[in-house]
Amino acid sequence: MKNSNPFIVFTPGLASITGCLLCLGISIAPNLGLVSTPNGQGAASGAKRPWMNPSLSAEKRADLLLRAMNLDDKIAMLHGGPSKGPAGAVPANPRLGIPALCLADGRAGVGNGARDVTLLPAPLAAAASWNPALLFAYGKVLGNEEWKKGVNVFLGPTIDVVRVPEWGRAFETYGEDPYFNSQMAAAEINGVQSEGPIANANMYLTMNQETDRGKVNCVVGERTLQEIYLPPFRAAIQAGNVGTVMGAYVKTDGSYSCQNRHLLHDFLRTELGFKGWVLSDWGAVHSTLDCLNAGLDQEMPGGRYYGKPLALAVQAGEVSTPTLNRHVRRILVTMFRHGLFDRPPTGTWHSNARSAADDLFARKAAEEGTVLLKNEGHILPLANPPSIAVIGADGGTKAMAEGGGSSGVVAPYVVSPLEGIRQRAPGIRVSYADGSDVSQAAKNAQAAGVAIVFVSAFESEGADRPNLELPGNQDQLVSAVAAANSNTVVVLNTGGAVLMPWLGHVRAVIEAWYPGQEDGHAIAAVLFGDVNPSGRLALTFPRTNDEVPTASPRRWPGISRGKPASRTSEYTEALNVGYRWYAATRTRPLFPFGYGLSYTTFKLAGPLVLTRDRLESSPGKASVAVTVNVTNSGRRAGSEVVQAYIGHPAANGEPPLQLCGFAKVLLHPGQTEPVRIVLNPWAFSIFDTAANRWTSPPGAYDILIGA
């Protein structure tokens, strides 16, 4: 992409930081049928149950309760039990007043078949807003509806960095950058937990593919783990105060996630200071003693390893009482800390959790996450064309509003794009063809003033996409429609990047992701300009299947060897994940990370102001703030996303560019505002594997600010 602003170089006296102003282009306890104990009962028997005293600390209450628990009580806390509806449950203990744990799936709403809940846009769609405040609100809606359904442990969010563009769960997470994912994870987790439920950061760690996910060995290396895959979990713990972490299915550097002491003890407990509990993904436990000794606290969904086998191990002296108590205590302390003993959820699994406010938020989130990728000749927003041809199954009754797997939500309704467009423009003739007959679709397009083609790619847990091409005949459909009508607009409903061989033949392209129940209303608002699109890509869109960081089979899906076959995925791209790889290899993407257009224009101008020009060598000791002026130079109100990237000295061995800060600002026409971005001190740090510590090597660091 051509830069719209020249370099503006800021060189403070004797500075070791060089600031560059650049408009970046390519580089960038519930009613489950289980017995529960009401609050009042626990409070009334306070003399017999001193742990029910809310004036005591969570730690003190847990210690008091542990003294009253027998072996069966403790073992019952460490594994799941029968569940009627949600993904999992730990039954209540009426004798001790321990409430049940109800654990439910759903990244874009309450899952596991729950009714009367809101289907929000996919997390990736919300993240494309580049607005942490929206993710906090997103978390509050999720947390509130989970709480109203009797759920006190929400099995989300998914915060893994997207390494493989074809990953079947890319839509569940926030994108390909560890800093970006960190900001969004902390925001959503704080939102969820502010409403009552305990959030769950998943899946830990290196859960980057679905192919052979139960056995694949991810060979990563310490520096890559520390700098790319661990940061979102660091933020979830230290900024989000997340209560639980989920151990993944995969192996990391030879050891299953749920029995990997380096991940569970060295990283989580020692380095990150995690005080909550670690539960397994469903069926991800492979042993009793190895998992327990590594640091796994709870097996889900049943007790194959942490039920009778664990009890026998304790009785045989293979597991000491202090070790057992440590795992139980982590769960109890977290439950006390989050108030689960003192206030139950407000509803049951069969309660109505929806509200009109949640419906409105679903629409707002879909609108703000929509990304305008191309707008040739300013064909958008639509200026009341005489007729519109809506084409594609996704535009009608088969609207792709969500992804599949454990994130699936039973939507109360889905407004199709066809419905949304007809409601928004009742005076315009709107035809429809589902695209199954390409010739008929082309005829519809030829007879219309504007043709809007809706195409989609389905993603789901359990399977990666085979490639980045649109499935079926959709590329052919777009090409045929574009040949029949020069005013063709394409709307993508996908869970990640797709190829666009027809890009040069269409006038406009919009990425709407999986937009949730308000699909049609949101896209109509963007198409007609009621909403000025302000979304930006959180993923790089490549030009071909081969021009991606993980194109080599050794990297993805990995090579199978031996008998029985064992798949190994080699993370030899190391730190060059996502846009870092494109910058390092000077490969031009189709659309870069951070990219997105608007119906107005913006200018960034100096002077670029830095609060300091030197940093100490120890990471985390000081921060740098950078300020730049942003002007809305167009005729519409709109929001710009100002992005800050850092370039390390070459000797550090870091990628050429790395996101280190961003801010979203709403501006009216002609308005100029200074935008201040505080750069995380960790941005200036690298992980020294020889010394096994973080350090900030001396040298000059470039700070690049752009849009």
C-alpha cells in the first residue's frame, strides 16, 4: 500500500529512541438438578461453618473449610460430575455448604444448547473494532447472561494467538498479535467477571491448530513461548485477574499441556503469579500423578483420573495430604474470592437471559467490527440506487452468523442481509438469488443498479480449513456477477482470512466476519452509511495459500512419523508470526494487519512527542508515552485507529515491526485531537534464553506511528 504521509523523523538530543511518523501500509451455582445450599442456610449456621463468614479473607475461609473436609469431599472438588445442560458441573456439597460449579461454553453467547440467550458477533469480529472498551462491554453481556442462566464458570475467552491462518478456531480468538490479544483478553475477562461468573482463559498453551489436536507435539522453544504465546495469558492473569485457566489438548515441546510442569508451574505459578485453578479441556487428561504433580487442579468433564484413581493414590501414600490440599485450596480460594459462596447466580439453566439492551449491543458490536477493505470510486455508502441484487446463500436464509463447535449458540433470531437491506431501503427494488445457479445470479445482477454478493467460509472447532479459498463455487459466482455488473460489492462472512482472486474486478469489499443475530441490520447500516465503518484487521490477509508463515507442512499441520504415528509441528517461523513474517520476508499481503478504510479521511501530523528518550535496561521499569495529532480531513464523522509499532536494534534478533500500542479516536469533520499512546515497557524487552530472563538490550529503538 502506498504511504499517504511522508516520514517525519523526531530526534531528541542524545536520544536512544528514534520516533518516526509513518502511515503504515503492508507491514504491518446453578439449578442443575443438583443439591445446593442457599445463602441463608450457610449464614444461619455460621457457628458450625465459620468459613461462611464473608468478613474473613478468601484464604482464611478456604483453610477453615479444608479442615472440615474428608477425602471424599476433596476428591469431589477435583473433577466434574453429572451435568444437565451445560458443558460440565461439580456437584454441590450440602453438608459443608459448598455451592455447585456450573461450567458453560460459548464464546459469542451462552452455549451448550441454552435457549433465550443473545448471539453476539464472533470474538474476532468484536476484536476488529480495535476498541478494548467494546470488549469489556462484550464481556459484561456474556457474564450477565451466563449468570442469569445459573452459570458461575464461563469457559472463555479463547485468547490464543492465531499462528495458522487456516485454524478452525481463529474466529474464537482476537487475532495474530500477542500484544493486541493481551489488551482484548484483559478487557473481556474484566467484563465477564464484573457480572459474577469466573472467566476461563483458554486454551493453554500453543493451541494453534485443530488437526490432530489431541496428539500433536508443538515444538516451539523458550523464547517464542515467552514472546509470542504467553503474553495473552500474562495479561489475563495480571491485568484481568482471571480465575481459571484451561489446559489444552496439544503437547508443547514434548509434554501434554495438562501434565507439562514447565507450563503449569514454572510459567503460570512462578513467573506469572497465577492464584486461581487450572482445569483441563474436556478429555485432555492422560494421567493421574503426572498431571497432579505438574500442577493440574481439576479434570473435566469426569473423574477418570482424578476420581477413584486419585483417591487410591492418596490412600497408598503416592499423593501426600498437603499436595492434595494445595489443589483443592486453589479452587476454594478462587470461589470465595469471586463470591460464589455468598451470592448464587440470579437464574437457572432454563431462565430467560436476553434483554433488549443486549440485542442492541449485538448490533453495535457487529457494526463496529466491520472492516471496509476496498471502496473503488467511493461506491459506498450506497446513495439510493434504483435497484439492488442480493446474491449468495449467505445473503438469504443461510446467513453465516456464527462459527461451530463449543462456541455455538442457539440464536433467538438471525436477521439476514436480505431482510436488513429491504427494511433499511423499503423504496428500492431488491431481488435475490442464492447463487446455486450462477447464470441466473448473473442475470439478476445485470438487471440491477448494484449487485451485492454475500460469500462465506465456515469454521468450527475440531477441523482446520483445508486452505484459504472460499468453498464451493463462490469465487466463480463473484466473478460472474462482477462481469455482469460493474457496480459489484462483495461482503465476506468468514472466521478469518480468505483469498480473493476476483478482487480487481469488484468495486468494494467488506469483511463482516461472523456478525451474530443482528447480521442484516448491521451490514445494511454500513452499506447505506448510517454507520461509518471503523473496523481494522486483526489478521493478515495473504495473496495465495503459499504466502503464509506456516505454508511448510513441517510447520502446519506437522509431519507424522513412527508407529503409531505421532505428528510434530515445528514452530520454525519462531517470532515471525502473522504480520511479523510478512515484514521480515518482505512478502506483500493482500491486506495487512491493522488495515481498514473509512467513509472519511484522516491525517496524522507532528510534532511527534515522546515523554522520555532513554530507558533503563531492566524491563518493566519505565514506560514511554507518544503523542501525535490526528485530523478528520473528510466530510463525515468517523473513527481512526492510531497504531504504534516498535523496531528493535538488529542485534536483538526481533521481527522488523511489532505492535506496541494503539488508540481509537472519534473525530468530527475538521476536528483535530492529540492522541496519546502509552507504550508497554515490555515492548522494549526480549527474552534472553541463555540468562533465562527478560532484558532490554542497549541501542536505538524506532517508534513508528501510523494508521
